[in-house]
Amino acid sequence: MDLKLQYKSLVESLRLLASSYENQLDYLPDFVDIKDEVVAAFGDAFLLLPQLIEGDFLSKKAIASIVRCFNWMDMTVRNESISDLESFKSHESWQKVRSFADKALEDMEEEKKKPDLSHIDWID
């Protein structure tokens, strides 16, 4: 995967993560588990971060925001008391994850808008 596509994957996963639950429902196919898909999209894109750093695609500020967002998401996912779908919809920890995703987009100088998920092959 080339660096431009890796960067696009990261941006679009952050746009999805930063979206409200209601918008995430609209953006994703009906047959997917919303929380799992949102978490996996950003988690998979996060694995590409080293190549993007080496390719000078990101500022230090953007890198810090992306890592902060991932760490908060990871901590939230591991908290069994808020790992259910109801908590994902509106719990303050998940809202904080969305806020960190929004901040990462800002630090990347990327617009917060509907994610382009056309690069994802959905399997039902």
C-alpha cells in the first residue's frame, strides 16, 4: 500500500471515529457491528503510523494527537464496564475518544466531514 493511500486510510478512520454514533450508523453498512468496525478501522490505520512518520506525512503535533486518541480508545475498549454498545453511543469516555479523533484531524489540517469509506471491502 502506498503512503498516500495509508494516509487516506488514517484520515478516513479518524473521520469515522470522530463522528457521532448516529452518523456512524448512517456511514456503515447495516450488517456490521458499529462499535467493532469503528474501532477496527482506526486500529488498523494506526498500525500504518510508523511508515507515515518515516515518510514525513505528519507533524509531531499530529503524531501526538493520533497516539493520544489511540491510547484513549484502547483504554476505553479494555474497560469492560463501558465496552457495550449503549456506552459506545454516548458514554463520556467514548465522547472523549471522538473528541481526540477530532483534535487529531485538526492537527493534521484535515477537515472533519463524512468519511470516504470506498477503500473498504465490506464482507457480510
